[in-house]
Amino acid sequence: MTVAQILIQYPINPWGAEMSRTLKIGFVFIAAVAATLCFTNETRSNERPYSTKEVVALNGTVHIEQFFDANDKPEKASILHLDTPIDVLEGEFGGPASQVSTIQLVYLSASKFDRNINYDGKHVKVTGTLFYGITAHHHTQVLVTIKTIALAKPS
């Protein structure tokens, strides 16, 4: 006789009449805790959500990606793929956002970076101010106006 045939012939009922109500509640509680631990996302975001009102530091890898604007014209954007997803508090134009893993980089004339370095595919540390995308040229939910960008070792 196979195991499957035995289980069909002699089913096991963990909720049998002899199990007390307290034991049943305890079993459900332990099962719920175990399921939570098993299915919790391994990539934890930062402990404290980031604000759009302060300068933040982010680490990740830059990829130059092609998108299309509102008129279907192709345009390229620098996208930072974060080492660790972040949560961002509500800002002036959107939010809140959780588990953000990609952020578009916005270079302004005041941004301090070596214009001779091609950051595509490179691991970097970026400091800047976060904001929510509002135009067809914003290709991620959250963007960062760069204050500084520098090559960094992967964490």
C-alpha cells in the first residue's frame, strides 16, 4: 500500500474533537507567525521612510534606459537601481511610496559630478532631494535631483 493510499484510507484531522480550543488558537497563531516570516520580502527597505524635504544619500547602479515622452519621441534617462528599496513619505506631488527600487536621476547645472565619467552600469553613491514624477519626462514614480554623484563600491 502506498503512502497516498494510507492517507486516503486513514485521514489525519488536526482539528479533531479531542483538541482543546486553546490549543487550536495557539496552532493558528503559530501558523500565522510562521507564514509571515516565510513570506516577508527579503529586501527590507530602510528603517525610516525618506522625506522629499531633506537631502538623502542613495546607493545603487546607474543604467541609461530609453523611454518615450508624451509625443512618442524617444528619450534617454539615467535610472538608479537601488541596492535596497526605500519608502518615501508623501510629497508635494504624490506619495507615499513603498519599496521604491528605481529612481530617475535629474542632473541640474548645480549638480556636482565628473562630466567625464560615464556612469552607465556603474555603482554610485548619490546625494540629493527626492520628488515625485509629474511630467511625461519623468519615467519613475520617484526622482532625485542630484546634489552629488560619485563612483562607489557595491555594498
